[in-house]
Amino acid sequence: MELRELRAFVAAVEEGGMSAAARRLHMSQPALSQTIGALERQLGLKLLTRSTTGVHPTEAGTALLGEARAVLARHEQALNAMTRYTQDGCVVLRLGIPLELPADLLGPPLERLATACPGTRVEARHLSTAAQAAALQAGELDAGLLRERPPGRQFDAMPVARENLGVLLATVRAAELAGPDGIHLDALDGLQWVGFPRSGSPAWYDELTAILRSHGLDLGPPAAEGQALIPEVKLAAVSAGRSFALAPPNWTQPLPATVTWSSLIGNPLVRRTWAVWPAHSRRRDVATFIAGFTEPDHS
């Protein structure tokens, strides 16, 4: 699920028609219809109904609308937070970031960059690890925050975040499984993992699924390609009580009363984030930005 698809869906609902939404987004109506159709296929849901009076959200579409607006607002806030540290001008630092990051991760490097390189403007793009690696390879990004370290010598990398993942469960199910110290991973047997497509981060996916399988969990069918694991997808699936999802303890998404986060005993699942940049880069602003990170505690 991509930001452009969410923008197209929100525009169609707010404008009440495909033609008006297409004009608002400066795209053709067929392209807009294809974008929303792709979103519906990814989710396996009908989001809009069309009539002589325009387009209207279905029940599922209404549920997604608020979440989509929140995702777009968070994206805009991230861009605004970065541009506050820069001045109009001259140099652009193109940065790839994943959908989820610790809330305080980017503050120190952006502060350092703003002080040392006030003429650099940060341009952030939300991309999967695989998409960031491809963009770095193509010279379309100057740095990225990836879930896995690229092999070879073409890129330099530095670990910048280490998160012990816990589990999101329906509150009733969590009450059954959780003890005073959390939940054993193998206690999730019989529940469906709300996973992400392997293509988004192959090495991290393989590491994660190997650990889940080693604890006897049946992962079920793989997630559809192109389906981003955005917060509303996790929460909607978990609320039904037959699934579990993974999230860090400081997950920024508010939880409804029907969903509870619990730690996993022994911290068997650790999500790492790496700052990655071209090894041949001699840009001072890139070096300054990277130097603003602190390597995570591995204890």
C-alpha cells in the first residue's frame, strides 16, 4: 500500500467524484481509477461504490478513510519536521525511510545536520528496504534507513536502531495468554501472523519467519505482494481475535481498547535498522547526518 494510493482514495472520497479527484491530483481519470483499483485488490475489499451522484465509501472504505488521512498527516508531519531544520536553497539530501521508526531516532541527526549544513534540505521518501536498496543503487537516494545491511562493498552501513518486538493481540486473547513477564512466542500457535511481503525486505523476512517457525508457528499463506503492513492493517486483523501482529514497545499508533500489546518473553524477535549510504560518497552533509546517530545498545 503506497502513499499515492491512499492520496487517490482520500481525494476520491473528499471530492465525491473521480473527475474532480483526478483534477485535484493533476492526473488522468483512468490513472486515478487504476490506482484505486490496485488498492482495492491489495486489500481484497471494495472501498468505493459508484452511482449517478458520484462515488461513496463502502463500510470498509469509511473505516480506511480516517486511517488513510492519519497516515498522510503523519507523512506530512515528518516532512515538515525535516524542513524546519533546513533553509531554502541549494543542496537536497534524498533520504529513504521505512514506514515505522522509533519516534526519537531522527531528531539528533537532523539537529546536527541543521547546525553544520544549514543549506541542505532533506527530502524524505517512504520506501521498503528493497525499494531503498534499488534507489540507492540507481543513485536516486543519498542515504536510507534499511531493515537489513546490504552485502558487498558498494555501500557503507551503520546500525542505528535495535527494537525488541512484542506482540499485538485482541485484548481478550492477550488476557488468556499473557503472564506477569509477557507471552511465550510458542503460545501463539494456532493464530495467524499478520505478515508483510518478503519482497519488501527479504533478509529480515527470512530471519523473522525462521524464528517463528522454530517456535512451531504456522505462518499460513504469504502476504500479497505490494501490501504494506501499515498500522490499520495490523489493528483490523488483530481485533478479530484470530491473528497476531508484531510491534515494538514504543509503537506510536494509538491502540483501541480491543487490542493489547504484550512483550515476548526472552525477546526472541529483534528488529534492526541500518543507516546506509554509497561507499564512494564524499558529501559532507551526508557524513554529518550519519554522524548524528548513536549506535544502539546490543546488550
